[in-house]
Amino acid sequence: MSTNGKVAVFVYGTLMQEEPNHSYLKDAEFVRRTRTGPGFALIKLHYYPAMIKAGNTKVEGEVYLVDDKTLRRLDCIEQHPNFYRRETITLDDGEEAIAYLMPIIQSGDWRTPQPEPR
């Protein structure tokens, strides 16, 4: 989803309201609370979650409209594309949004280069 040059971003962890990194969204417009469509799993990485394309879970989160400056700030905190990868996902209502996903190493070999998301 894109509105007035802004893109929809789905957040599900420390960027949500009342969480420690929510200030990174200070210039963003809150749209709604929602869930992803099925096909994801949420895993715990010490003090924060990571969403992966696996399983059949609908992950709970929030959608924000963000400008380019905020998107670059989010890319920085999420270390896109080296740690999390920014990908387009489908939400429970059929709308699309960007989300930061943890890539799965399909090959099972850490040293094998992973394909970039589509």
C-alpha cells in the first residue's frame, strides 16, 4: 500500500506502540492494528522477535505510513538487508505492506549465498 508518497510498514515487535524502539516511528502515521495473512512464524531472538516465512501463524502487529526518511531510519535499525530483510507481505485483509523478515537459510549451509527477496 502506498499513499501520498508514503509506504505502509507492518511492525510486530519493538517498533510497536509502548515498545522501546517505537520512537523510530515518531514521524509516521499510525494506520491500524492488524495481523498478517497466514504463513509466518514469530521467533524470539533474546529480547526481540523475528518474523520468518514459515508455519501458518497470523502475526499480530501495527501498520504505519512512513516517508522515505523514516524508511531509511528503519532500514538502519533493522540492518536491512544484512540482518533483517525488507519484504512485501500480505495482511489478513488482503492489503500489502512492507515488513522486516529474518531470512531462512534454505540450503542449510551458512556459507552458501542466499537469494535476495523478490
